[in-house]
Amino acid sequence: MTDPANALPLDEAARIALAAQGLDYAVLDTGGADGTAAGSPEAAAHERWLQAYHRGFHFEALSPEQLAEYRAALAGPRTVGVWDATAAEAEHPIATVASWRSPLSLGETAEGEARALEGWAISLVSVAATHRRRGIANALLEGELRAAQAAGLPMAMLTVSEATIYGRWGFGPAASIADLRIDARGLRFTAPLPSGRVHRVSTPSLRAVAPELARRAAQRRGGDVPQRPLHWDRLLGLSTRTAARANALRAVRYDDERGQTQGFAVYSLAANPRDFADHTLTVEYLCAATDDALVALWHYLLDQDLVATVVAALRPIDEPLPWMLADPRAVHTTGRREHLWLRVLDAPAALTARPYAVSGSALLRVSDPLGFAAGDWMLEVGSDGAATVTAASARAAEHPSPGTPVVALDVAELGSLLLGGTSAETLHAAGRIAERSPGAAAQLDTLLRVPRAPFLSYWF
Ligand SMILES: CC(C)(COP(=O)(O)OP(=O)(O)OC[C@H]1O[C@@H](n2cnc3c(N)ncnc32)[C@H](O)[C@@H]1OP(=O)(O)O)[C@@H](O)C(=O)NCCC(=O)NCCS
């Protein structure tokens, strides 16, 4: 059994669409909190499902040890498969998707209160190469969205292998990331050093504190979906997949002047065989729950003898690091791309939940080909930052009160705007949203602006 919180019923329309192709659509029994018992028929079925998703992503087949670990680690999510009874190995699924309820951080109010919204995290979407491009993913995705909406979840979210896939189901890019390369040789750090202390620690020692620190770090911004335990095991070299790397991983932790741990970094080093003073330090993960922790950890990572280059993937696009250095050009952005995608299912719930820094109003005329979030939504934010969203009457939508900005947009663009990760002006300039009143995009931006760019620090 899946974790009961994730046990949403299968979508009947998707079942019918797949059955029309002679395909079976079912949820697997993954055994609840502890996973399935080794050797049981349920365990064997879960293992075939895990191998199918690995094959779908072109990963190597899982070893028996990895299978045992994954069965336990992936027991909680709702684990859906599609089977083709006419295939040579018919017991192996030809499509997979796993999903679970999860909070999504929405950032903090002006008073520092963290806001979050429960959504439906979707992952491990794969269709076998033998069955692709015949609408199977379409049935699965629509089924996931209908199931989530029927369960009252206002939002679905995912990270994507390709940016061309999910827009068609109303997902919009909502948070981006930057990959950095820093020339560390001769770097001068100008940010004042905090009075706490960086401690060298073993990587396993972080296992107990990392999730809570990450939760605190993440709640300062929108865009975070809490990591599952396997993420931390992998990062810290404690999973079967990463155990071979455990000796290469180094870790530090930052304790503030009161001795409270406020952040940590995990990193590895690679030597240049031709020049021993040309090591590359790779930041595997940097987590800072306070600004001081961020400064202290960056200072430590950049201030290493024999290291000429520091690389860090998956950092926030408004990473403060360049502002800590005498030479901001030492920080090169080697990659920048959308990372978290959101699919709004309930526009009033999503818009009401997020924090606002200023009062104001806007009329959002949202279209949604799948129907979930379509409507004319009047967003009103009071001086206390509290928002109300009501369905505007047809008359009010056509004749809004003077001064109320009106924009028309698709649900995917609503997902892109929700966390403040992109501006309405940008989407307007790209022809992705339409102004129905002069200057509406800029006015909407005033309302939706956030102090820190939304950010998701890993893939799920
Ligand atoms: C991506 C994937 C799940 C699509 O499965 P599928 O069953 O072939 O998709 P469907 O046949 O339902 O296609 C639905 C629509 O998406 C489009 N589409 C599917 N895969 C696409 C891709 N990789 N890029 C762009 N468009 C894609 C189809 O052309 C179709 O468009 P249409 O509705 O305009 O005709 C499958 O190709 C796959 O498993 N890829 C490898 C693993 C992967 O990347 N998974 C996604 C993880 S985020």
C-alpha cells in the first residue's frame, strides 16, 4: 500500500483512454511506510517498476542492493504503472509515474512568516521506447492532474528532463537555477566575516541536521519542495548508489556565535594531474539558513590552498556571492535554466496562499485548456498583505473598476508568475500574456514582486 496520504484514486478517464489501446493502468502495492517484504510478489512487481523507470531514463539497471534500497525509499509515493499484456515480457510496466503530496514553499511575509501550499509532486514519468508517442504520457499526466484536483490539491509541480514536454498540460517554469564557475585564484573576499565558526565535520554527521536546516533555508524563498530521505543519503554518500564516492566527499558546518548550526556545505576536490596548484573544488550542496552562514561557507569554500576553480551547480539566480567579492567577474554563470515547473489547479487557493508585500488589486483572466483553473479572478491584497480572490462576474470582468490592471493569460503563465520568478512585463514582452488595460503588466508586477528569487536546490 502507498502512504495513505498519497493514495488518490486512479483517474477513470485515463484508464479508459489507455484501455482503448489494450493497456492496463494500475497503482502498485508498495508496502506502506516500510516498503514491501523482500521476496514477496509485491516486492517483485515494485522491482520491475523500478527497473522500467530506470530503463525509461536510460539509466543502468539497478543492482539487487539498489532495488532493496529503492523499494524502501520509494514506498510512500503513489506508484502508477501501465502494462501491455501483448508485450513479450508483459509483467514489466511500459510506463511509470510516481507522485506524492508535498508542501511547496511560497516565501515569507513582510513579518517573516513562512508561507507554503500543499501540492502534488509528480516524478519518474517514463514511457518505454517501444510505446512512445501514442498518447500514454498524455493519459498519465491528465490522470495525475485530475486525481490531484479531485483530492483538493491546488497545484502540481515537477522538474523536467526536457523543457519542451510539460507546457501542453499547463505547467509553466516557475523557478530557475544558475550553475556557477568561480576563478578562486587570488580572489579577495570583501564581505565582512561573520563571528560564528566553520567546523570541519564528517559527512554522515550531517544526516541528522540537514533536513531541518534545508527546511529553514528554503522557507525564506518560494519554490522549495522538501527533499525525500533518499536525497540526503545520496548527497552524503550513504546510499548504495553513492557509497563508492563517500571517501571523496568533504563537509563543513557553520555554527553561529551562539553555537547554533545555521548551514553546511558538502564538497569534493579533483586534482589536475599536470598542476597540483590547480585543483577544482565542486560544491555538491550548500545550505544556509541565515545570511551569515552563506557568507561564512562561501568564504571557506573559496579560500582553499591549491584550488584554482570552484564550481557549484543548482544555485539561486540571485546568488549573493558576486557581491561578496572584490571582483564580481570571478563568478561565471555557466548555465541558467528553468528548473521547477508549476501547474495551477485552483487559482484562488494558489493566489491567496502566497505572501504579498504591497496592497493592490488585479483582474486575471485565466484560460485553461483542461478547465481546472479557468476563470476571471479578482485578486485583492489588503494593507496587511492578506489576499482574497473571487470569481469576477462577466460584467465586472468586461468593465473592471478604473485603475484595476487586467491581464489575460494561460494557466501555464499563471504558474510562471505565481512565485515571482518571472515578471509579467517579461511575459508580456514575449507575447505570453495580454494587457487588457494600459500598463497592466507593470502594475501586476508591483503586486507580485518578491524579495528573493524562488529556488529549488535539487531534482525530483
Ligand atoms: C517524455 C515521455 C514521457 C513522453 O511519453 P509519450 O507517451 O511518448 O508522450 P505522448 O505520446 O503522450 O505525447 C504527448 C504529447 O507530448 C509530445 N511529446 C512527448 N515527448 C516529448 C518530448 N520529449 N519533447 C517534446 N514533445 C514531446 C508529443 O509529441 C505529444 O504532443 P501532441 O499532444 O502535440 O501530439 C517519453 O518520451 C519518455 O519516457 N522520455 C524519456 C524519459 C523522460 O524524459 N521523461 C520525462 C521526465 S520529466
